[in-house]
Amino acid sequence: MKQVTIFSDGSSLGNPGPGGWCTILRFGKHEKELVGGEAMTTNNRMELMAVIEGLKALKEPCEVTIYSDSNYVVKAINEWLPAWIARDFKKVKNPDLWREYLRVAAPHRIKAVWVRGHSGHPENERCDELARKTAERYKNGT
């Protein structure tokens, strides 16, 4: 299996408010940046969308290490998902996105790693910048 690294971040200007996400995929020396957003969303939705869109971009099953500054995303992937699945996502926020995550994650072996946000981690800083810029574009209607 190929080893792929995904760096991800999400941003929301207001919670809810205009939001953006960014993911950087790295395989060996190859890198790809993806960005997107929504006009009205939450920070947690954008954090999770970054991961989902990164996984969607993979063309074959991979060993994936996801780096995120979102405790919500990292703890859910590494710890909480089995219990959420067992209770069919009752009383879980963003069940639509978690179901989508499970669908796109299924072919892969995934480990999530938490990184401190705004602490100089180069890829996290880049994702943060691009996610914020995307959220600003949605805020300004451009």
C-alpha cells in the first residue's frame, strides 16, 4: 500500500458563518493542495470536509496519516467512531459528514495525528491560510 500524508484544516468566520477548508496530500515528493468552502457552515464541518475531500482524491487504497489541529476530527477518527456507529450517530453532530467519511475512508488504513494549530507547523499553517482565504471569499461573495 502506498503511504500518503494528508494535512488538513478548516475555518469558519462565525460559527456558523462562511467557511473554508484546505487539504494537502503528499505522496513521496508529490504534493497536491485542494480547497473549498460553503457560504454558511461551522468550523467542525470544515475541519471534517478537509479530511473527506483529501480521502476522495486518492485513487487507490493507501495507508494514510492525517494531520489535523482539530481534536474533534482526530479523536473521532481514532476513538469515538465505533461507539457513534453502534448508536447510529444518535446525538452526534454532523452525522451526514461522518457517514461520508466512513464511505471514503473504507478502502484505506487511516491514522489521525493531532498537531497544535498556529504553532509553526508548515503544512498546518499553509492549510489554515488557504482555508481562511476561502472563507473570506465566501464572506465577500466572490
